[in-house]
Amino acid sequence: MPLNYINWNPSPEIFTIPGIDWPVRWYGLMWALAFIASHFFMNRIFKKEGRTEKDLDTLTLYIILGTVLGARFGHCLFYGPWFDEVDASGRVLNEGYLSHPLNMLKVYEGGLASHGGAIGIITAMILYCRKTKESWLWLFDRLVIVVPLAGMCIRFGNLINGEIVGHITTVPWAFVFENYDEDKWLLLNHGVPIPARHPAQLYEAVYCLFLFVFMYWFWKNKRETVGPGFMFGMLCVLLFVERFVDEFFKENQAAFEGALPINMGQILSIPFILIGIYMMIRSYKFKTNYNVT
């Protein structure tokens, strides 16, 4: 194993709750931190713009449900398998989600798709706005400020788990993901050292951190200069262009992606980029200082 690479093999578990043998995982902690940090900054935004803490608490509940359900069902829909995968003898290799619908509820087994999470958030926000009569463009322009902050936390969770890894590389900052590669690599290559890979999760996490800082700065200093929907559109473009590019450094998450000209993550990013461009252009037609206090 090359010494100049970062050997990455942390335990995904922080500790196990005594008596019930229930593991507390870093990934779950990162999700909790994502919601807590997002709530903190959204609270500052809501106070600044005359909304109440009760409004934010209701919105937070909608967003948590929308994110988790959307990310889970997005994984089941986009990455499958939909139906049981069997070998020549009829033995089930992988259970399909449509063949076993209750498996969709097993969030604790892993399998969350960020594009599904994005769809879930948008759906939850629309439902919230219908219930509260809040301006959906105002809300979209504010919530997107903390979306990259949450994305950063979740990608750090992926890094700790050693999942969504990058392609094999020789760059000096490469990671050796033992918990991803060790068993199958040693089995297939008869003792050849485990390869180093791009830390694609870290690339995205660092980008999301800078994107959050930029979005928060833009809200504080430039929100009065743009029309409704501009910040939502800008976030879609900046976040999903990066996601499209980052996919070039990642291993495919499902076997069927190898037959596609671009992988599923890139395919799913294109509609968000186009929506973002449309919203930015549209915002200039309705440029106004709306709901600013």
C-alpha cells in the first residue's frame, strides 16, 4: 500500500447503546447535524425577514419528512433494482423494491439519493406554501441558502462510511477506502495492494461549504437586487453543475449505469440545471423588492 496516500478505514459506528444493541452511526449524526445547522441559519433568516419561529418549526417538520422520504424513494426508483435479480438457478441475488415494497421503508439499511431528496424538499415546500399561503418563490429563495450546508454534512457522512467513492487514481491526495475495496480487491487480485481513489465525497463537501458561504453572503448583500426565484435558480445551476462534474470522478452506484452514455447522477442533474437557468431568466421579468424588511 503506497505510504503517500491517505489510508481511510474509520468505523461507521460511534458506539452501541447498551442493552438494546442499537448502533449510533456517524452517518445518522451527520444527517442530524444537517437539520440542526440548517434550522439555526434559517431561524436567523426568518427573524430578519419578519417570519415567526412557529412558522420555521412547521417548515422544518415538512422538510425533514420530504428530504428523508424523497431521498429514500428516489434511491429505490433511480437505482433499483425494481424487481428481484436472480441467477441461472433461480436463486435471488438482490431483492427488487417492487417485488418487495416494504423494503422501501428500510431507511436504516442505507440507500438515499440526493436527487430524490431534492424532489422531496421541493414537494414538501409546495405543500407547506399551500397550507400557510406563504410565497413559494420567497421560501425557495431562502431555503436554498442552507441546502449546500446540509449537503456538506451528508457528504462527510458518506466519506466516513467509505461509500460513493471515486475512481482509482494516483493523485497525492487520494484515499485508500479499505472498507469499500479490501475484500473484493484482494479476492480478485490475489494480494495486490488496494488501489487509491479520488475522495469524490470530499470534493463535493468542500464545494458545498463554499457554496453555502456564497449563498448566505448573497442573501445578506444582494437579495434586493434580484427578482423572485433568482436565488433558487442560481443554486440549482451552481449545485447541479458541480454534481454533474463530480460524477466524472465517481464509481457508478448501480451496474446498469455502465451501459449509459453518462451515469444516472448526471442524467438527473440536467433537469435541475435547466430549471435553474429558466428561473434565473424568469426572475428578471418580475424583478422587484419583494417581502424584504
